[in-house]
Amino acid sequence: MPLTNELKQITGRINRSVARARLRLRRQKSQSHIDRAAEPEARDQQATSDQHAAAAQSPAEEGGEG
């Protein structure tokens, strides 16, 4: 009978290890989705700030030429 107890301990350790690995993987996946979802938003913000910077420079350049 001691073998069954030892097997139960081993399978318990394996199951916990697998559960931890699955949880870690799930967290990584959700984090990568969050990162991907944030990327277009960051690009949009950069584009708008670039447009604002260009718009701010344009009148100054036009004024300098005129």
C-alpha cells in the first residue's frame, strides 16, 4: 500500500505543476492581448501628436516665408 500513497503524492505534484504552468501561460496570453490592444491606441496617439506638431509648425513656417 505505501506505493499507492507515493503515487498519489507524485501525481499531486505533477497536477500542481501543470496547473501552475497553465496559469502562467494564461497570464502571458492575456498580457499579450492587452499589449496588442494597446498598440493601435498608442500609434493613434502618436499620429495625432505628430499632426498637432505639424499644424503648430505650419503657421510659423508660412509666417516666416510671407
